[in-house]
Amino acid sequence: MRHTALDQLAQVIVGLLKSRGRSDGLAEVAPSVDGSPNLISVLTLLCGIGGIMVGLFLFFRGFQLLKRKRWIEDTPVSKIAGAAMGPVKIFGKATGPYTLVSPLSGVDCYYYRAEASSGQRAENEETLATRATESIFTPLFVEDETGRLMIDPRGAELDLPCEFDESTSGASMSECARRFLRRHGLSTEGETTVAEYAIKPGDPLLVLGTIVEPNSSVAYLSPEAADLQRREQWEAMGLPVRDMPAPSLNLANGFDVTPRAVLSSGRNAVLVLSREVPQHMIEGLARRANFGIWLGPPFAVFGLAVVLKWLGIW
């Protein structure tokens, strides 16, 4: 595929060169570092084509993000018993048959995501360069007064409060953060931000996703694997296993861990897990959508102007 794209780009350049009467210029366009007119001319053409492509991408991507924002805002909350296949918004509480222990905060939970990022997070900074991510879960359900529905949280966008958030380095780093970084082969030196998000029993949960038939079994931990994970985490904390609190077990409450329908990202490729209306996420989508919609056209027009100028048409 990569060679095909490069071949197509080469054909476009050759065609444009011929259109200017430079069909003999291919031999002269060999890469060089002396700033020859032919090389500068081709680089100018590539910049123009790149500007058009980047501008169009930003423009259409902006409308995709705007559509996602409006979907999150406008989708009404459904009751589980009345929810049909397709996009839904459901509010309830988190529940499940058994739990595991998160590695950083040590909380009893059904799901956790731990992330290590380079640098320290500033007050106005939303994202950092992620170096490692770890996400594990047991069967996770959202439940309201009408029923319960299983969630496949893989690839979910989280708008949850941090259970653990540490920006530190070297000797001041906590032992649990050190263990997490070493487990992923990362250095404990240098400024690093380690954060963890978790969904605990009884947490309020707003889920935006799509109810679909599962294509395969959801990759959750079995009861035996979850018990082993709990013991490993407890021992890693340096605490005797005999003092380990009993897990939250609810095995006898009729949880169907092989359901006919699950709540997942589906075809929309969007699954949002939040405690309430994800206002922070909505505001971020609005900013990114406005950026693409308003900045994309100038990029595309500038690139088109460069190409037309190169062709001598304008």
C-alpha cells in the first residue's frame, strides 16, 4: 500500500512536470543539498499539495468531531429495559460479579486504566505524550431500576476523576508508580506523570455507546485470574495476603457474562464512560471541531494557490 501511494504521488508530479514542459526534468530532480532550482520547484509543489491535503483533512475531521459532540449532547437517556440495538445513552450504577485491585491506588474495582506520560501536567494542559497504558477489567455492567447491561470497555474514552495522579521523578516517586514503570520497562528517572482511573462497585456511571451483538467473547478476567491478580497486587504492596480484604463478590446475583448484546463502541467507534454529562469532553470536542472547520479551508486555499502558481495558471 505504501509503495502504491508513493507511485501515485510520483505519477502526479511527473504529470505536472510534463504539463509545464519539463518532461526532461526528471533526471535533473535527483535529491541534492545545493538548493538547485529544480529541487526547490518540486518542494514548492509538494508543499502546495500537502497544504491541500492537510486543509481538507482538518475540515472534514472538524465536522466529524462536531457530529460526535452533538451526538453526546443530544442523545436522550434510555432505560435499559427499553433500549434497542444501536446508539444509546444510559445512566445507572456500576456493578458486576467480582472485582480486582488497581495497581496504583489499590482500590477494589471492576475496571482500571493506568497511564504513564512524559513530563508534568500543567494546569492548562489536557494531554501529555503517553508512554505506557495498562487496562484490565472483570465483567462490568451498568444497572438501573429496569435491568442491567454488560459493557465492553475496550477502547473507551474516559471522563472520570483520577483515583491516582502523581507527577514526580527519581527519589520522590512512590513505590507503586515505580513498580508500574518497571513493569512496562520504563525508566524511573526524569519527570513522569502517572495516572489511574477506575470504576468501582456502586459508582454512578453514564455510558454513551452502541448496543451490539458481541462478535467475540469480551476479554475480561475470570474469577480465578481476578483472585490471582488481587493476591499479586497485595503482595506487591508488601502486605500479607491474610490481611487482604475480601473481594466484592456477587456471583449469585444472576450476572450473564455471555450476553447476546453488549454496550460497546460499535460502528460509531465511540464509547464514553463518565460519572455525569462529560462536559469537559464536550468542550474539548467543540474546540477541536472549530479548529479544523475554521483552519482547514485557509490551508487548502493556500495549498491550491501554491499549486496554481507553480502551474503558471494564476
